[in-house]
Amino acid sequence: MKISIDSRTASPGDYFIPVKGPNFDGATFIEEALARGARLLDVDLTDYSKKHRKKLNCAVIGITGSAGKTTCKDMLRAVLSKKFKVDCTKENENNEIGVPLTVLSADEDTEVLIVEMGMRGKGDIDHLARIVRPTHVVITGVGLSHIALFKNAKGIASAKGEIFLKRLSWETELRSAFINFSSQYPEFLQKKAKACGFNVYPYEGQDKHDENINMCYTVGRHFGLSNDDVLQGLADYTSSHHRLKKIEHDSFVIIDDTYNANPDGVAYALEYIKRFEGRKVVVLGDMLELGDYASEAHKQLEAPLIEAGVDIVFTLGSAMSDLKSPLLDITNFESKKLLHLALKQELKQGDVLLFKGSRSMKMEESVAYVCHYVV
């Protein structure tokens, strides 16, 4: 059964749930949804998804972490699809609306459901976990995303650890957690997992990409896949929209990672482009929601930029003006117009471009500019 909460995209046969949010009330769009052929399902989305989850017999993988959630979700989907019918979170719909919709997308044919789970503050993961009730958990790592809402990284680890819940009577006793031991506070998370009855399987890596690969092999083997199955699945992997999306331009290789940005996410993307040959040009917009740590966080991008072998750095925004280095060619711009002019003048055949910035910076506009106006 297909669930819709958007009357504009409702199709004949869909069930329309009139969700009420802080800035909208779905009840006002019921008539429009019905006119499009949808059927009304007047229920509370969260409660309804919890009831649906209880009916599912599939493995349910909950993924959380400070960076790389969507990439890990996409990679696991590609790998596990080699043996199972997999449903998963669309793009990065990982909040209080997207998560229950993902759960409701699974049916009796689903063998593995992969649910990405994001947070903005304490209690968010606990709320989502009570909907998802994961049989398997993947924690990609603990970093500094949303540090403004927590005292320190330990507080973030604690919030991520909310994904571990005590088993209910109807849940399987065999629950597993795959924890990144190359990140911060792995022992803390392992302790929380074991206290809730999860078997823990650590994974590590030399860099973020290596960690993801090893995670896929660890989870894949756990589900009975051979190494060849995992390798073939990784070969089929394609990323979500604006998430380390490789675009083959006539003149350049463009990496569109513009959905959002935090210090760990930028480091993650820089480790990714390190593997490409060619002159590396990185375009960074401000990282937001970092509170008092903002200035220091932008300054600390110097080391990963140098480590990645970046040749040119163009930055946009006042916060990015704090990023300086005698070892890097950095230019800060106050407007996209000036940034775009500089890109058009600077870019050369064979360059590798990475674009990244916080959501409100809309760095995808710069990707579009280069794709359409720079040759």
C-alpha cells in the first residue's frame, strides 16, 4: 500500500495521511488529495507506523552517525540487494516524517528494510528508534555535527546511543550492532548496545571510505553474503542526490556533496576525492549550527585539505573566512556571483571539483552553474 502525505503528488489508489506539522496542517489538503484519486487514511502517522512495524517479519537495519549515513545506506542497499529484496530510506528522509514513511513502505515481500535515522537534538533518536525497532544497528561514527546543541562529543555519542532499546516481547532475541571503532567513543556505544542485548561487531578503516567498505563486508558476511557478492554490490552502488554524486562533465569531474556540511562530513568528502587523479579544486560554503565552535571548526579544515592534496580552495560565506593557511591557495567570496566568475576563469580541463556546504548555502547552485556555463 502506497502512503502519501503530500496532496500535490498523491496518485490514484494512494492512501493520504493528513499529517499536521508546526507550519502546516494536512487536513486542509484532504479535498485536493481525494480529487487526485487518493483515499483518506485519517490516522496518526507515528502510531500507525509503529503498528505496521510490529507486523513486519524482515530484518530492520537502523543507521545513525554524525556523517556518512546516507552513503552507508546506499552502499548497504547495493550490497544486500544481491541476495535480498531490500527497501530503504529514500534519499535522506531520516526525520520524524521520513522514518515512519520508510517503515510503511515495507511489505510482506520485504526481506531487509534499511532506515536512515538523523537527529537535531537529544531524544530525537530515541523517538525514531521506537518507531523503527531495529534488529540491526549501524553507527557510522561520532563527530561534531550539531555540536551547538550538546556540551561535547560525548553528549553526541550518548544521543546516538539512544538507538539501542531494550527488547520487547515480540522482538527477536538475535539483535546485532555494527559500530565504527575508528571513530570516537566506540567502547561507550558498545557498552550501551550490550546492555540492551545487542551482539556487537566492530569495524574499522584507514579512512572514511575504507571504513564504509569494511562496514559493508562486515554486515554482508553477517547476512550470509560471500566476499564476491559484496564486491559486486559495491560495484553497483550509486549515491543519493547531492551526496558524493559523481558528475561526468565534458571537461571536469564534479563531486556534488552539497546536501549539507559539518566538520566530519567535509573531512569525509575530502578523503573521498583524495583517490581521484587531476588538479583538485574544492568549493566550500559555510558550515552552520556549530555554535561557539564555529570559528575553530572552520580553521581546523586546513589539515584535511592539505592531507587530501587540494590545489585550490574557493570558500563562500563569512564563517569560511576563518579558514586560512600559508600552505593552501584559499580565496573567500562574499557572493555566489563573484565565486562563479572566479570558477569560470580558473577551471581547467581535467580538474576534479568538490562542492560542499550547509543546506542553507545552496551550493548546488554552484554545481549547476559549472555544469551549464563553464566549458
